[in-house]
Amino acid sequence: MAQSAEAAKAAGQDVPEQVTKTTGVYIYGLVPEDVEVSGDAQGVGDEASEIRLIRHGEIAALVSDVTLDRPLGTPDDLFRHGALLDATAAEVPIIPLRFGSVMTNEEAVVEELLTPHHDEFRSALDELEGRAEYVIKGRYVGQTLFREVLSEVPEAEQLRAEIQGKSEDLTRNARIRLGELINQSVVAKREADTQTLTEEVSPLAALTVIREPSHEQDAVHVAVLMETDRQEELERVVNEFADRWSGRVEMRILGPLAPYDFITARTQE
């Protein structure tokens, strides 16, 4: 998988940094050449453009035409890009490209992206067959977390009692110190809880990535690449954690998703 990822990154080295034509070809990802495109799929841009495939050998690029008279990046653009990739990943293997990947025309897609790295992309798609990414998120319940810290860290409880009923100016140093203790405790809890959950889900996964927290109260944020037909097993494990951590951590699963955390092809830097 690592070799395929490196090839994917290398695929865009020769692509011009700026596209000067009025229209370009927007690339969402790479798929096996024998897939079919749903007629209701919607692409990025102000005007809905047909999603189609540019085939070469045993692989294909999932694309649509896009006008270049405005920069991409609206919330609708981002949503459509991700929604198309995730919907595709639920059905067939896909190598996602970075948002905003545009090439000049179909010939450029074939000559500069598909042809030079055909075998690497084909190999990566073979490895992704029947697999998708799932993201497991858990967030601490605020008041429960605070009570845990106070019960486990005597200095934190002392500082809380010290600042109660007093002005912020008079207790500035104590408040800063209390914040530091809470942050340190949350980091330690997050590491321990993430390790516990990861040990339980790893046997189900081909690969696992621990993501950076997206919120200061994140308890776990883990991505797994796994067989889609084992989704119920994953849900069962996560539900067991939800029961175990009831009232302490709110759990949820996102997926199936395109394998963003495991292989991303880039057509421009």
C-alpha cells in the first residue's frame, strides 16, 4: 500500500501548476475500468456536470468537466467531492484524489496520470477491493470529564475550591494552573482510551490510523481500513464501548468512506 501511495503522489509531478483554459477536467478519484457511473451523481461547480469515466487499460479516472472562471472551494463543492467519493467507496474500490485536482483535458489525464502509473494504481485498487475506510469518533461528555479530573487530580480539586466565588483577576494564576491540569489529564485519558479501543478494533482492520483530535474533548479519533462485509462486527465492538462508556463518552462511526487516511493520489502540488 505504501508503494502505491508514493506512486500516487508522484503522479502529479509533471502537471502544470496553472490551467489557463476556460474549462478543465476535475478528477475525483481512480477506480477499476469496468465500473459503471450512477446517472444521478452530481459533480462540483455551479453547473451540474455529468460524472463520467476516462478509461485506460485496467483503470479509470472518475471525472467531470468544470469551468475555471471561479475558484473551487465552496461548501457545496467540498460536499459533492466527498459525497461522490464515499458513495463510490461503498460499492467499488477507489483511490481518492485531493480536492481541487484539475487537469487541462482528457488527453492530459491519460498521458500524465493514468499511463505513467497504471500498474501502481491497479495494484492499489486490487488491495482496496472489498474494503473501505471507517472513522470511529468518541467525545467526552463535558461535566463527566470535569468531575473525573477533579476526583483523580487532588491539586485540581484544590484549585477549583480556591477560585470559587472569587474574581478572575484575583485567581488568574490558579485558573491558568487548573486549565493546564485539565488539559494534561484529558491528553492522558485520550491516549489511554484510544489505545484501549484500537486494541479491540485492530483485529478487524487491515490498517489503522490514529487521527489528530478534531476537538479538545475528543476521546478517540481512529480510522480503520477494513472489509465492508465486517461492518456489523465493527458496529458491535463500538456499541460495546458506547455501553461501557455510557454517560462518559459519546460514540459514533462514520463510513463506509473513501480511504482518505490510507492512500491519496495528488495531481498538483
